Amino acid sequence: MLAVMAAGNGGPGLETAVPLPDDVALVVGAFLPGQTAALLGDPAGERLLPYSAAGPAKDGTPAPSLIAPGLTYAPVPSWEAAGWPGGLAPDEGTSVAVPYVAGTAAVLLELARREGAGAVRPVDVAAILQRTARPLAGVAAVAQGYGVPDAQAAWRLLASGPAPDPGWLIHWFDRGYPYRGVFLRGPEPGVLSLAVHRLRPGTVPGTWRDAPPWAEFPGPLLYPGGGTLAVPVRYDLPPAPGLYDGLVRLAGEDGSARGFLQVFVRPHPIGDDGVVEVRQRVRRGFVQRVFVQVPPYVTHLSLSVSVPGEATVAGGALSAYVYAPGGRLVRRSGDDTGRLIGEPEAPAWTVQVPAPAPGIWEIDVFFHPATAAALEREELDFQVTAVARGVRWEPEEVVLDVPGSGGRRLLQAATLTALGRSLEGRVAGFGFVGEAAPGGPAEERARVEVSPGEPQPYRFDVEEGTALLEVRAGPSPRAGLRPALYLYRVEQGAAVEVGEPQGEGVVTVAAPAPGRYYAVVEVEPSVPTAGLGSGTVTIPLAVRRYADHGQVRILADHVRLAAGQRSRIVATLDVPSAPGAHRGYLVVLDEEGGVLSPLPVTIRRGDPPVTVTAVPTAAGPLAAAGITARVRDGAGGGPREATLLVGGRAYTTFRGEVTLPWDGRSGELRVRVLTREGETVHSLPLPGRGPGPGPETPGAGASVPATTAGPGTGTASPDGQTPGEAPPARALPAKVVAEWLRWR
């Protein structure tokens, strides 16, 4: 059996394709064929339909894997025929595209049976359809997969001999997790290691084909049968932010082939003033994607899509979609206004997002071909403006590896900047809360389905020792509606309202009593003239809990900052005696008690999760000369897969190793290591290539152990001092406290 499934109509954003069951062989998106476009008088011609969901799938593979016609005409009942020309009504969607692919596969299987083409399995037909598909010009691989099936080409390949076996399994490890494709958001790729496993017996030459110009795959290599080969791929993306993707193929001389999807997203960073403006052009009938990096300290985000005054057109021409990290649709312009963006009277559309999820946000802009502007122009200018407000911590996270006994006290400094707003309030310390995975979330996020006029509850528990509770609801995905939030605690079988409202959709509770709580969410008109409408509305909900065990304290907690102004904050940290990772926070509270931005502070006791050593390497057939970083488990010493960030570039290991660029000079290389357990920062001493190894300069091949640090400061040495870029954490003498306060 060959399972064929629709990708879904949640596009055009990335990661919007529906989750795939394990037994699905093909996932189908929707496009408009050129002949159909000509018949309809569509000036954009052949193109992907904008609602067709995009991938990649959770395992990194293409989703959709193929695209097919997504528009058809079906007979209507006789009693409705008068309302439709010819008695036919249009029907469209990715579900319309599925029968084209499923039917093509069925025809190929039947032909193979009739023509005696050998034992052909349904999975063989799926592989052949992908291998012989025709890519759609101007469409990203992540949105179309291998492209449009070519039934004739598929049959020629199928009839030429035994069905070719894929031959290989290809994996990429990110933070130690295996994927069957590359999907990297944010950091620019440097060298990514692929693990290629040969499924068939016998050594076979293999060649990488269809590689984009910014990806340097090695030349033909011999792949041992039944074995696994590490293949380093070097990347040099263009400097402009945007989406870079491609489907490469590993082909063997024996006819075997395997496709491999690679997707990279380079976002626009938000400036020091909290603003980023991006001006681009979009082709008619196509989607243009804009990506914006939203840091964790942003408490309010405003996103606007506009058409410059000289480009506005009567009736408008654009639709826009806003997606949160992970492909969650936040707002569609058409749902908000029922109009197109770009009219002289309404040239812009704006979305307000309180408490945005940190990560990469996607803004997609579509130029409608069925508009007056599309008849006159092939492209249209537009601008995306992102305005962020919040408080920025530098560093964004503090992780301290503290050897020796507990019971000591450390001094830790961080810089606080008011971003896009003035600030008056205080900084509070919370924690430590016992064992915690470094880098783990400080909040619980959920989505509540609310029908107008029918409030919906969300249940959660508050543990003993919680010092501060904050609950946020919103934004509403529908214009004209805003969330209303009420917080209740169950007390002796009755619900008692608690908390202080801190603005639209925000409630905080100081020293909440432990027990069962309900956040009740409803929607109400944001303006008196707006109606509630019908249907459910999905409201995002965030719950933050902070514990206070008196181990994180602020020396001078009051802050008063103008927009853009900075202040140095100093905290004392009591080192817990128990081993493990202990998590606390520095939290900014405004005058009304609202929580603005938490700074995670983690103290780790005991063995570090991983160790890193550096080994100089000579040039070889697969890599240039460099320094090989070896990542090992901190407890057992075995190889650990990890993602390494060096100079803003990402490098991934295979079997715990990856070669980093090195010019041969001595010094120190700072490496951020991301594993399943979290993140650490290591300083790798670089020995340099001298005339020979000296007493302090290891020769080639000698391993150099790294010192371990966290993102904020580093490893506390036995005397309490902490080397690193941030001010040192050290034992707390009175003179040092006075000096820190003077620096503030």
C-alpha cells in the first residue's frame, strides 16, 4: 500500500505542513498549472498556490515531497446547476492535489504488473516519482519538495530495469538529535557533518548532485557497503538575510540515489533602538518571506506591512501572514480587514503581539494576481517594520560551573538596557529552584480555543515556594477582538478570583498560595463598533512561575531608565551545596508589579555535561587543515554529538568530532557547545604551528583540554574567580561590593 497525504492548507509559512504518520510515503502540496492559469486569464502563470503548506517535516525531510494541481471543477447537484456556468463549481486545496499523485502511482503500479517490469513495490514507485519530478521554477524546495510528478519519465525509469534502491541513509545531528535533513534557523552554517550509511553491500562511488552554489560538498567518494562515512559540507551563504534551501542528491554508479533537503533561515536582527525596517519586492502570484529575530527580552512586538506611497494602488494588492516560531499562524491580514494591503487610504496593516515567543518570526507577503495592480506590474514594493519593546540583558543567560564545595557566595554583574520604552521599577532575584536543564524554558505555553461569548478555562498547578506568578493571554488572531483574562484559585471547592491585572490580558500574583488554578480566557470587542463574530478563536497563553529561596539577591534593586539607557545590575549568588544544575532568575518588575524580562542564572555543580579538546589536523581528502574539536561525555568519556557555535557560525559533529577553521596561530578559541542537556561555553587553547613542540606548545596531534564556561561568565576557579567576557564572579569582600556600586 502507498499512503499519500495532503500537506494541508495552512501555508505559506514554514513548518505549516501537517504532522506525518510513519506510514505516509508521499505528502502533496498544490500548484496552479500553466495551462490552467492561461485558461483562467491569470497573469502570474504557473505558480505555487499560496495556501499550500510548507515544510520541512519534523525529521527534516521534505513536506510536501511533491506538488500537483490544486484546482479543479466538479459537477454540482442539478438543483444548483443554474447558479454555475456549465453546472461546474470550482474546488481547490491540497486535498484536491492528492488524487493526481495517488492516481499516477496506481497507474504506474498497474503498468509495471501488465508489462512484466519485475517486482515493483509501492515504495519503489514513490521513490521514482520523486526522482523524476520536475521542479517548479522560482519556488523554494521547502515548499514544493521534488516538484511536479512526471508520469512519462517515471515510467521510462521504471521500465528500464529493476527499480533503483535509495542505497543510502543520510543523517545530520543538531544538538545531538538525528535528522534526515538540515533545518538551521539563526546562526550561519560553517561546516556541518553528515553521516552517510551505505545500505547495500560492496563499496560504491557516490557523487553529490544539484548542490547550490553556497554549499561545498566533497567530490566523488567511495562509500563502503554496510558502513557509515562522515561527510563534511562547507557552507558560505550570501550575506543578505532570507531563506536559502536546496534538494541535493547522492547518486551512485549502481543507479542508487537519495535526496537530502537543506534549509537555512537568516533573519533580520532587531536594532539597538528596537526597530528593524525591511524593504523588498514581491512578484505577482508569489510569496516573499521576511524573517525577524525576536530576542527573549522583548515584551511587546509590533509588526507592520505597508506599501510605500508611490507604489499604492486602487483596491490594494497584497495579503500578509504572520507566523510565530514553529510555524504557528498568529494573524492573516484578510481575516482582519477583509481588504487587500496597499490602497492609498489604507496602505498598511499592523499586528500587536504582547509577550511574543522568542525566536524567528516569519512575515509572508503575497501579491494577488487577480487585482488591477497585477495587470500592470510584475512586481510590487512593500516594507515590513518590526518595533520591539522590553528590557535587554547582557548577557542573555548566565551559566556558572562551580567546582569545590557549596556554601560560597559569588558576585555576578549584568547590564540592563531599556529597549523602545522608559522604565521605572525594581530588579528582583528568584531561585534557586533545584535541578534544572540549562537553557530550559522559564514558562509554560498553551493555546486556548475560545468561542465568542463562551469563556474557556485553562487548568494549571502552582507549587509550594512560588514567589511570583504571571499569566499572559494573547494576542487574538482575529482583528477587532482582544482577550480578557481572569485568574481563579480553587479553595475549599470554590473558585476564588486572585491576582492584579497588569494591562490587557496580563495578571500577576505575588506569593501565590499553592494549589490548583484556572486561567479563564474570553474574547471581547476591542472597539465599541466591532462585533464578536462566530467560530472559535485560538488565544495563546503563557504561565510563568518564579520561586524564591533567598539565594539570589540584588545589591541595589531600583532602576529608572530612559529608552536606550543602560544600568549595571549586581547580584549575589549563594552556591547550592547539592550537585546538579540549579536555576534562578533576575526579573525586572515595573511600578505596577508587571514582569518584564527574566535573566536565567544557572549554577552547575559536579562534572560538566561535556568536555571539549582541540587537536590540530593536517589537510586531507575531506577537510582542509584546521583544528578538530572533540566533544566527549563529561561522565563516561564517550563521544557526544553536539552543535558548536564559533564566531557566529554553526558546526555540527559526527561521532563527537568536527574540524574548525584555523590559521595556525596560537591563541584561544571561544566555542559555544549545544547538546541535548543545554549549552556550555568552552575556551580552546590554540597551540600554534611553530618549528617544533616546546614545553608549552603541543605538537600536531596533541590534544589540548578546554576550560569550561557558561554563556554569561565561565567556570569559577577554586579561589572563586571566574574568567570570561562578563565581569568576574568571585567571593564577596566589602571593598568589591563598593567598587561595583561605584561603577554603576
